[in-house]
Amino acid sequence: MNTIGKLFSVTSFGESHGRAVGCIVDGCSSNLAISEAEIQKELDKRKPGQELSTPRGEKDKVEILSGVFEGKTIGTPIMLMVENKDVDSSKYEALKDTPRPGHADLVYREKYKHVDWRGGSRASARETVARVASGAVAKKLLKDALGIKIIGYSRAIGNVISEGVLTDEKTIESNPVRALDKAKEMESAIKEAREAGDSLGGIVEVQALNVPPGLGEPVFDKLSADIAKALMSIPAVKGVEIGDGFSLAGLKGSEANDIFESKNGKVLTKTNRAGGIHGGISNGMPIVARIAMKPVASIGREQQTVDLKTYKAKKIKIEGRHDPCVVPRAVPIAESMLALVLADHGLISGKIPRVLG
């Protein structure tokens, strides 16, 4: 479905080449100060037209259509809309009966029969505008209510893996790949793939700092389970891990366990291999999650597919405006999805009040 969350819920709408994209945020606490400028700041991190991204010239100017009065939320649904201004569907008409390898064209057609073939429609990353817009509201709520801060960055692009340690956000926003280190190597890898008519995938890491213990509703609404679902719903994501994730499978219990210690009257852990979550409940340590993103499916090389009119093999070459690597623009999307889950669980737990004051 197109809605996520129980108390802090978000419904997204719109298609890639439709009139607009956006969302309705329901359940946000009232009396939260929020502005279009604050939401726009987050959207600008995701919007196309950045260095190393698609040249589609969308400004992604957000409008708040409801739920905010005199600069503060009023407890009613918040509608956020971004118009699609730079749409070019001409390259897609020739491909409407030849599903593009790696895309959702065929499965959408099999499921819905009648589909919007322009630009990938709902399966396009254009839909993530709604995630980042609503995520901006969630981020502000988490910051004002609980002091939570969410920071994401590129951990790997192609075979270039960052070893940097998070200290502040300045480094991340100082380079076009949003990396802690090895930014130049990542840039070169993306440019090389683009020149070869190919694409790259990578890994985004996201952290939530100052998360209080007690968020999460076992057994089926564990915080880790909801985070995994939210992150897995992002286009091009093929894997999610929390904490040390899959590497824990190769350790012994004596190596994997996070040892407890007392710090300033709080029981925390010396290490954070569990990524801030035990038993599906936040434990007071930073929440750390990573997503593995496949290479962009739209590449400039000729590929084989099937003509759905004749069911015969056919070769196609995808034209249009596409990212050679979506990892840098996925950073604010991953941040937003984590924020949406934490805001929802903050309200469910009662740690975030329904009325801020």
C-alpha cells in the first residue's frame, strides 16, 4: 500500500511524469514549528540536477497545503505537494511494450494491466519526494520533542568503500557523493561508469543519535523490523542490515556481545554491534543501519528484452535522463525513512506528546 506508520502515518501520491507528487502526513503532534523553507532544505539534498546526477531540471519547490497555521502544526493532516515541472515522456513511448531490464515495467503491467508507462510511474525514484518531504516533518518533531538527530552518508560506491568515522555533517555536505572520506575516488568511479554507458550501486549508512531506550513494540512491530521494512521500501534497495548485521554471523558470542557499562547513571554498551537495538527495542545507543543499493537499471548500453506484442526477443537502448549512481541522492531518503519510523514509535511509546508545549 501507499501508507506507512500507525500514529505518525504518511500516504504518498503521484507519478513520475504526472502533474505532481506529494504526501499527506497524519498524526503529527500539534504546536510543532515547521516551515516550507525547512522542508525545502531537505528536498534540495534529494532533487535532480545535482553534480553526478540526472540532468532533469526539477526545482522540487514544496507547498504546504494544509495542517499548518501561523507557522505551526495544528494536529490535522499536513498535505505537502511538489509539482512536476520538467517532464519529458518522449523517450518512454517507444519502450512501453518492451519492459526495461532491471525495472518494474513488467511486474506492474502483470499486476495492474493498465499502467502509466511514462518514466516508471510509481516505481520511479521520483516518488521519494514524498518520503523526504514527510521525513523533514518527522526530523523536526524528533529533534524538538526528544533531541534526536539523524545523519546519513555514502558508505560505499561501487568497489570504493569509505572507512571514515562520523564526527559532524560538514564533511558529508562538502562533497557531491556525501561521503565521510574517499570522495574523489567515488566521484571518479561514477564518472567512469557514466562514460562507459553503465551505472554503479553502493551502500548508504544512516545513524540516529540521542534515541532514548524503550522504542519498539515486540514481537511483530519491533523497532528493527519496522526500520528494515521502511528502508527496504526505498527504490533500488536490495538489502538492509542493522548494527554489524551480516558480519555478526561469522563471530562467536563472546565477540559479538555488546558489554554493558555504567555511564553517568545510565547503563549503556562499550561497543554497538547491535546497532542500538536489543530484542526489537532501542537501548539508548545510536541506531545504525545500512542499505545496499543495486546499480541503476537505466543504462546507455543496448540490452535484450521481449516485445510484449509479439513475444519475440528484441534489443533496446534506454535513452533519457538518468542517474549513473543514486547512492548520494538516496542519503536524505534513508534519513527520512528512519525518521518516519522513529517518529511513529515515539508517539506509540508516549515519549512524544500529541501536543508540544
